[in-house]
Amino acid sequence: MTKAERSWVMYDVGNSALVLLATSVIPIYFKAIADGAQIMVAWSYAETVASLIIALLMPILGSIADMEGMKKKFITWCVAIGAIACVAMGFPTTALPFLIIYVISSIALNASFVFYDALLVDATTDERMDEVSSNGYAWGYVGSCVPFIICLAIVLFRDSIGLSLQGAMQIAFTITAAWWIIFTIPLLKNVQQKHYKPREPHAISKAIGGIGKTLKAIWADKSLRYYIIAYFFYIDGVHTIIKLSTSYGTDLGIDGTQLVLALLVTQFVAFPSAIAYGKLSSKYGTRRMLLIAIFAYFCITLFAAFFLRSAFEFWILAIAVGLFQGGIQALSRSEFGKLCPKEHANEYFGFFDIFGKYAAILGTFLVGTFTALTGNASLGVFSIAALFVVGFVMMLKVPERRQTK
């Protein structure tokens, strides 16, 4: 890879540390301070609020970020706010303040993804996007394990070193924030925004006015239209599984240590799988590889709803997710980057993200609502399967000619 491509990949290494912590240890820690609250419901609604705010902001901010030199400025602010919020999560001792700070950190983290994803068109070429995007996820998975293992050791062996749970988590949050900042620096130094719109006055009002125009342009393109609808549905299931897997396992009574270790294995399985997916897409086409991943997630959802009851079964689930998680995310990102106009990448990725975030709102809301109404988390998980079915059908409608090189 070129220096710019390697630097772009490094940001995935940095932010993935917080992603891994948020999908494993943080929900378990939240249970310890929630004092009897319904964990699955509270966590689902917190994720819903964060996703809704991001979805509303991103098209506007994305349009502004497409202007010369703005992408990296937005990333800098997102990382700064997100890292501060990450450290701050170690201080609340009750559920509500913790969730508020978590939502702030989640907004900053996920907002940075939009600007980071859009920089892919500046860091590499269309021909290399699948491979570079896959390497981002792959190295993010394995790289995030370094600070995570350190944090996990501090939390698990806190009694031996004389720390309370809160004290151990404060250290873990600080290490995670520092890791995120350190691996952001190469991106800011070595990736230049090559594609941009010229700066102009009244940028915010023009950005708001241009949202409808951009949406019409996406809808007028048959490939983009079917692709974005398919993405809306299938990525819902992916995001929901990522965000709620630990909470679901906790709700089933599976030991927290088993949950965390299984998710750690997911990272190591996802590393070679994501790279392999990038290479296979060159041979078989991105569309075909995405269809395979969507169907695999459909099967994974059914397994989670009807067969997941013990730690052993959670390990099976974790390995299965690892095989397809990086591939479906990486190829979704790179394919959209190839389809959208480069000088409007951030604006288009804002809509790409809004479809993903509104889907995440739908998924987490469905799981939380079905769980609250029935008292059965499995029924909430089962609802996700239908979204993969719709995503698969819509992906079949994407013209084949736009999915191959």
C-alpha cells in the first residue's frame, strides 16, 4: 500500500479500540451500575438516540465537509470530543449520566466514520478501493485487540492490583482514548483531500438546500437507488447485532468473561476474513460477495434467536460473525465510494450514513420494543431476519454491470 493508504488504514486501527470496548465491556459495566434497570431496553434506546442525532446531522455536515480542506478538520473535532467523552465515561456511578456521556461519545465516533469513509476516495483509486477498504477493517479488528487486551487484563485482575471496578474502567477508558488519538495522527498528516468543492459563502444554508438535490440525484441513478435501499435493510441487521450482542448474551445469563473472550476471538477471525473478502471481490464481483454475506447474516440471526442459549453457542455465533462482518462492511463502503461522484463524496457518504443510521434506529428500536413488550429478547432478535431478506432481494435488483470491475 502507499503511504496515504496505510495512513488511512491506521485510523481504523485507532477507532476500533472504542468500537470493541463499546460492544463488549461497556454494556457489562453498564449492567453493574444500572441498579436493576432493563439492560437490553435501556441500551437499545441509548443507541437509538445516538443514531438518530447522527442521521439528522450528517447530510448537512457532509456537504460542508466536501469543501476544500474541511474533511480532516471535521475528523479532528470528532476525535477530540469523542476522546474526552470516552475518558469521562469512567466517572458516573449511576445509569443516566453514564448513558448521556456514552451517547456523546457514540455520536462523535460515528460522525468521524462519515468523514473518514469519504476520505477513501482521496487515499486510493477506484481499482484499489475494495482491497484498501477491506484492509482498513481487517487491521482495525486485529489492531484494536492490543489496547483491548490490556484493558481487559486491568478489569479482570483489578483485585490483584488493588483497583475497584470503576477505577479499572477509568484506566481502560483513558487507554482507549489515547489509542484512538495516536492512530488518528497519520491520517491527518499523510492523507490529502484531493476531491472537493470550492469554498463559498453561506455554506450551511446552501448545504441544507442541496440535500434534496443530492437525494434526487441518488434516486435518479438506478444502481445507487437499489443499492442504497438494499444497504438500508441489510446493514440494519449488521449494526444491531454488533451493538446488542453483548447485551443479548448478558440478558440470557451468559457469563460476562465468556462474552468478552468470544468477541475477542471475533476480531482475530475477522482479520483474515476481511482481507480475503477484498481479494475475492476482485475475482467474483462485489455484488456476489455482498449477497453471500447477507445470506450468511440471515442464517446467523436465526441461530441467535432460536439456538443461542449457552456460552458455547455464543462462541459459535462470534466466530460466524467474524467470518462475514468485515467483508460486508468493507465492500459496502468501497462499492458506494466507486458509485458516487468523488467531489461530492462527503455529501453522498452523509446519505450513505443516514441510511445506515436510520436502519440502526429501526433495528435497535425493534429489538428493544419487542423485548420490553414480550419479556423475551429472542423475539426481538428474530425480527432482524426479515431485514436481511429485504436487503437480499433489493441487492439482486442492483445492475450487475455496476458491480464488476
